[in-house]
Amino acid sequence: MSNSTLEVKAISGHRGGTPGGGHYRQPDGSTHQGVSREYDVCKLVDTTTCIGCKACEVACVEWNGYDFHHTTLDNTYQTMPETSWNFWNLIKFNEITDDAGNTQWLMRKDQCMHCEEPGCLISCPADGAIVQYTNGIVDFNQEHCIGCQYCLTGCPFNIPKFNSATKKVYKCTLCSDRVGAGLEPACIKACPTGCLRFGSKEDMLFEAHQRVDQLKAHTSWTNAGVYDPEGVHGTHVIYVLGDARDPEKYGGLPANPTVPIFVRLWKGPLKWLGGFGIIAGVLGVFFHRVRYGVKHLEGEEEERKP
Amino acid sequence: MSSGTITRAGTAPLNEVARYSFAERAVHWIAAIAYVYCMVTGLALFTPFMYWMAAVLGGGGTDRFWHPWVGLVYLVTILWMQAKWRWDMAPIPEDKKWDRNLKYYVKNQDDKMPPQGRFNAGQKLFWKGMFWCALILLITGVVMWFPELMPRDAHFALTLFTFIHSATALVTIALIIIHVYMSVWLEPGSLKSMIDGGVSPRWARTHHRLWYEKMTGRKS
């Protein structure tokens, strides 16, 4: 991966086109800058080969320079109940009893999914606080973050986390700093079983489907499937789930995530209705004055007559 | 000196009818400043086309910090005005005819309007509207103030409240546009009454006949 993979595709709270981004119309009429789509990056998480070693958790905290802190014991092997502002990568441990009465121990690496249609970016009012690169990485720029936490409202995966001391929101960057320098994300580098893989979206999808076919043919995971949710136009972190019928049982992975309907209405129709409504209102009262004049006091009209 | 005329220390009595006390004017302008601050900072957070207003007022983070606090100040002034004017804002039989004849009021054919008390039926509507909107803004606003405390199971409510907060704020902006236009431009004497406290007897008789009669004791 070269630096060109970090061309900006979309910017939060930004009016107009995106400088250097894919939304500028090219002279030939296309709206993408050609090569950028070839470099869609993707993380593949195969839940069927994850052993819950948490090497990825350690690698994430180390690379991003955060201190280790106290874990929360809730009688599972899970480090804490959910990701936090300085802990972006969490293995979720789930004990499930299946239909046949067998106990399954499911592990899933929870982190930002890097949605193709990111609810956080759509919600964010601060110019440049959230950017989506053409390679699919959705990244937060804390220097522009204003702490409004609209991204929490927009995210279908409960990922952005607020730090009340800095009044800013943090989440997984998909190691955009490493990817921009041609390296794989830290979690990928640390994984000992190969259940984490990194590459182009096309390649990862191919590998994921190949693995699903293998699971169906040779294991008892006959309901295996790939998790690449359509509702957010696909994600740049995809899962191979042993049982794709019910993603919820993998630590609350939403079955059909979308940007919430009221966030869409709020950042879509309401924004335009509000903007044009205010302009129409101001013009309306102006032309009311021009048409009907001021309100006169009793007797004024008579006095004006000669 | 007849009741209803105001005097100022050391000056001759002005031939004016006292309309707003100092407390009423002060609270009104605190409300106005608080509302405008919340409106401008709110619009900055609402649409990228207004985000530059955030920079003017000290940056987005400053906006986000002060907007809820100033909103609480605004709420207090709204509650004060609700209590203070509750009798003057009570409906009277003439209000029905006023509502029916609204189209003449809009066309400035004020001779077709029924006599009104201290506040006309339109002002009563504005007073009620701003109160209910303020309550909705408070409830939804408190949730948006601390979204990190919202349980994830109630995430749908967070998205709904955020939408309602913005939609309600837009309703208040519509009301405010009419309110400011009428008092500053359409009705000479209104703005002055909220600054100096008094209106001319003629103004009082034209716009608030029943109140004029009560204040001056004169039948017209």
C-alpha cells in the first residue's frame, strides 16, 4: 500500500466537494479518481479460528501508545464490557447453548467496522473531525473534534467512545498511520493463528467466501457465512461467522446495521427543510413589509389626508 | 397623575402608558440574548453551512460546552415569563374572533380586529408555543448533553431525541422570525416599549384596547 491510499474521500461537517477526494467530478465525467478504488483495504476476522489470546488487544494498546489499565471482571474472559476511548480492540467472549443443547464458546474481535457509509461521519458537525479515505478507512481527527458526540448517535456499532477529560471522541483508526506507510494494522501483525488477515476488500471477500465454503463442506458449521452488512454499504472489517444466521450472539453484532433512520432524516431532509425554511421565513416577512407596510395607529390615516 | 402614566426620577411625567416593568424588560432581554446564542450555536452544530458561526463564537468545542448551560438560562427566563404573564395571557372571549379574523390582521386591516387585552391572541400563541418548545428542547437536550450515559439498548431514543431537538428548534426559529419582525419593523412603538417600558396612549388604544381602558380608566 502506498501513501496514495490515504486520499481523502469524504470529510465530516464539510460543505461542497472534498479537496483531492473522490467526490470531485473528473473531466471525463467520472466521480472517482480511478486508481483509488483498487486500494480498498479490508480486515478479515475469522471467528472460527480465533482462540481468544488477546494478542491483538495488546498490540492495539501498544501501537497507539495508551497505558494498560484495570480490567473489569464480569466472570468471563472478556477484558471489559465494551471498548473504551483508549481501548479500541476488544475480544468479546460469549457462551451460547445451541439448539442441540451443546455449549459454544464464541469469540469475536470487536472494533470499528469502517463502514462504507459511516454513520459517525454523516452525523459529525465539525469540519474535518472525521474523514473517510478512499481506501475505506474512517478516521477521527481529535484536533477538530468538538466533543458533541453526535458520532455516538450515528454509529450502529457502539464504537466511538468519549473521553470526558479531553472532551473528545476516540476509536480504532484501522492503523491508518501504519497502512499509509505500507504496513498492516498492529492487530493483524500480532495475531498468532492467522484468523486476522489484511488486504484489499476484493481479496479478503474472496478468502472469506472460500473459508465459508470450507467450513460448510468439512465442519459442523453448516450455517457459516460472511458478515459484510449491506445496510451500511459493506464494511472494511468483515467477519467469517460460524453461524451467520444470528450475528447477535457474537457479542451483540447487529444483524442488519444501518445508519439510524432518524439520523438520516436529521442530516438529510430536516437539514434542507430547515435551511430553506429559515431563508423563506426571512424573505417572507421582508416581502410582507414591502406589500402591506407598517401597522398604523388609529386616526393616522385620516391625519395624512390633506 | 392618573394611574398608568410613568415618571422618571427628576423628569416630568411622560405621557405614556406603562407597558413593561424593568424586571419584565430585563428578563425579556436575558431570554433574547440566551435564545440567540443557543440558536446560532445550535445552527452551527446543525448544518455545515453555518459551522463558521462556531468559529466566530470561540470554536466548536466552546459552543458545545456553553450551548446547554445557556439553554438552561433560557429555560429559567421562559418559566419566569410563564409565571409572570399567566393572567395577561389567559384566553378571553374576543380571542376567538381574533383568530377568525387573522387574515385581516396579516393584511394590516386592524380596524376589523376585536379589542384585545394586554396581549393579543397571536402573542398568546407565541407565548404558549415557546413554552412547549422549551420543554421539549430541555428533555431532548439533557439526553444530548450526556449521550455517553445513554444505555446502548436505548440508542433508538437517542437518535429520535436528537432529531426532535433539531426539529423543535426550527419551529422556535419560525416563531422568532415572526416575533422579531413584528416588534422591530412591522409595529412601530413595540421595540421601544420593550426598551423604555412605555407606549403612547394611542398605541395602547389601537393594539390593546381593553388593556388601554383598564390602565387609564378611560372608556374609548
